[in-house]
Amino acid sequence: MDTDQLKLYRGSPVSICDGIELHIPTLDEICSYGEDKYYSMVHMLCSTGIDLCWQLEEMGIPFDEISDYLLFCQILRRQYTSDDTRILFGDQPDLSAMELYVDENSHIFLFQPYDDGSIIINEDVYLRLVTMLRKIHGLKRDDRVAGTKSCRMAFIEDAKMEYEARKNEPSKSTLLQMVSTMTNMEGFKRDDTTVWAMNIYAFMDSVKRIAKIRNSTLLMQSGYSGFGVDLNKIKQEELNYMGELS
């Protein structure tokens, strides 16, 4: 799926479909919204069966049989009103209120009328939406597959144990550690006041870029010192600090 990454870096909104435009929030907006609440929503909207394997099994839904799209239509989107998702989509859509339809070809889609037309979320629109959410926030789809009965039971048990272990832990800010590090890092051009205006995509890009620059610099210094690494054995992409970020 083609995306203009320069526009994402700039913070330009992303058109998902008629009626849905994805806003890339700033650190300030995320902080005001609530970091835990924000990331919980983003992760949930992008979740797949394996991400919620224990919860789905408790509901009597085989986690490895429900598609990503059906999971979104039937369960995930119902948790979020337009008030919840305004930071991402503005006033529309209201995911929780969208009507679910099945056409004559058994294709499922979500529908919501509005003043200038209607919003329709079919599987292609859903895939574009979650792809953009993952790209903006640096998330990856969990592609693990439960190949055997014992394997799928292990997934469920591990997920339940992780949930039980974490539910009583006090929440910890992930962004705080990164913001604190970056604003005290040589080479980062924002301070603890101006950093909040950065959109989340550009900020996460900076986190990765500065780490890549520092790693490349250390490798080069070590290689040219004559007592460190052999630069001939280092992949060129590790030395090119202007290269693609993983």
C-alpha cells in the first residue's frame, strides 16, 4: 500500500475513505488525551485474534478462526464512540454506532450516514486504516500461527498469565522515557517545551534516526581506530545513517 511517508512526517492528515481522514496527533495532544488511554485504543483497533486469544476463548470465539476484519466489525470498533476517536478522526465516524450490513454476496461492511454522504468501511478500507495506524505508531502485526492444539493452548495460557501479572501493576509512561532521553540527547533539536509540538510519527522517526546515527558513528570510529570492528564485515546499511529505518 503506497503512502507518502514525507507527508506522514510532516503530519499531514491521511485520507482513509470518503468521510474518514486520519489525523496524526502531536505529543501534546496525546498527553492531554491520556497516554495509556490513547495507546490502548490504537492497539485495540489494530488487534488481531492472537492479540486477544485468551479473551476471545473466554467468549467462546476461536481466536485462530476469526479474521482481523470480522474481529474489528463485531467486537473492537464497538468500544469506541466519536468522543473516544476524535483525536484520530475528528467528529466522524462514530465506530460504535455504525450499522453492520451484509450484501447479496455475503460481503460485510459498516455504514454510517452523515450530512455530505455516507461512510462505508469495507475490508479494503479497514486494511488501509489499520495499516496507517501501525505505520504511524511503529506497530507490527503479530503473524504467529498456532499450528497445533498444544501450541494454541500455550498461546492462551501465556496471554492469561501475562494479563494477570500486569493488571495490578501501576501504569508506566513509555513516552516519558523517550521524551526525557531525546530532549537530553545531543543532536536532537527540540527541548522540553518545543518537543510537544512534534507529531507522533516524526517523534518516533527521530528516536530511531538518532539511535541509527549514534550506532553508525560508533561503528565508524571503532573501525577507523585500527583496534575495533572490521568495517568490511559490517553491512553497509548499518554504516549509512541516512538509510531506511527499520
